[in-house]
Amino acid sequence: MNIDPQNPQADSSMRGMNSMGAAGMGNPVLASSPMPGSSNVVTIDLVQVMHVIWSNILQIFLAALTGALAVYFVSAHIIHPRYSSTTKIYVMANEEVAKGNVDTSTLQAGMLLTHDYEQIIKSRKVTESVIANLGLDITSSQLKNMMTVEIPEGTRVIGISVSAGDPYAAADICDEIREVSMRRIQKVMDMKSIEVVEDANIPRLPYSPNSTKNALLGAIICALAAIIIVVSDSLMNNTIQTSEDIERYLGMSTLGSIPYDEMEDDERVKRRKNPLAGRIGARWRTEKKTKRSRA
């Protein structure tokens, strides 16, 4: 195909076709295949999607690393740590104390009552007494939210846990809740024997936030976001990149290709606007090529 260098329209159209190929950021992964008598069928090449992801693996890795470091810094230095202390009690039924032995019916009745014990421990009477005894500057609802009562299935052991920003405060509050709850259960349900299984421990490490877990989640989220951005950019890119794309998407064979030189294109524009500048640029390029050939 011959192109007249003096024809500005032909030159402009060829420059536009060349710039179209140079403007793309990756191979197209979204194809539209026209079918007679129906609308266009849009297909996504999964192999090409994986190729786009692999070609941008460095950017994805940097995004994941940045997200992990940022989340770890926030978790370790900005979010206040929380400590959890736990104590356990065992409530014996009156029949056990009287008989000195345990049968199946007594065990079943005792396990059914454990949920009643849980409600007593979380009652407002207990929380208000704990606040008054320790002089806490919190409400009854706030203390209830700090408290967790756990009863393992099939046992009568009741675990009481308290979370607080200070490990010693968590242990003190947990012990006080246990003592007040034991007296309250004995009074309300007329239980004669309640034993302490474990005293409240003083935690050394915070249970929240888990900086390592949060950093891993931050890395995964940032990596997924980077992948979505990269793939979306490729999906929206409908430019022709190579001659293979012309044959694949347009069904046309290419007879040849014309290399695109941005410097020559800029000089051509300058010659049209300023003939003197164009001649100076052409002379400079000629001298540069001469020096290269001599070298």
C-alpha cells in the first residue's frame, strides 16, 4: 500500500492508526464477535487474563506488601490492645452434697441449671455490685459487654471471661464478678456448694488486635484490589495491539507494518508549523546518523 507523504489527510490517518497501537497498555482480553442476525457476543479470554495478571505481578506484589505493612502498623501502634482474663467455677447440686454420690438424673438436672447460672451472672444485680465494689467508672451495660460466660457442652463448669485495656484490671474485675456471682447463685437458687476451679489469670499478651492476622488480611485485600484494577483496565482497553489481534478480532490478514517513530512524527509537525525549525531538526538527525556510521 502506497502512502503519499504530501497528503496530510493520509499521513494524519496513518499516524492515528499507529498511535492507536502505541496507546494500549496490554493485550485485549475482551473480544466481541459479531454473529449474523443477533447482537455481538462478548467473550473473555481467561488465558489472556492470567497473562495480564502475571505481567503485572510486581505491581500486585507491591500493593499487597504496602497493604500488609500499613495494616500491621495500624494494628500494632494505633489500635489499643485488649487483654482477656478467665476464671472458672463448679456448682454442685444440693443432692450431691447430701448424698455424697452422683447419679445420672442428678447430673442431667445440674447441667440444665447451668444456663440459669449464666443468666444470674449476667444480671444487673451482679454487674452493679461489681461496679460499686471496685469503684469502676462504667455503666452496667458496658460491664456486661466486657463479660463473656462460657459453659462447655456436657459439663457444669462455668467459665467467666472479662476483656479490658489493662491486664491487671481484667483480672481484678473477673475475680470480683466470680465472687459476687457465687454469692448471688447461692442466695437465689439455694445452692450450698460452689467451688472455684481456676482463679482469674493476669494475661501477658493481648488477645486483640492480632497484628499478624490483620496484616495477612490487608495483604490479601490489597492484592485482590490490584488484580481487579489491572484486569478491569485490560477489559476496557479495546485498542489493536499487534497484527495477530487484527486477524483474531477483525478477521483480516495484514500485508505489512509501518514502524512508528514519535521523534520523526514530532519533527514532521514542527516542519509544518515552522519550516526553519524543521530544517534544523532534519540537519541534526542527519549529522547524528553520520557520526554513528563513522563510529
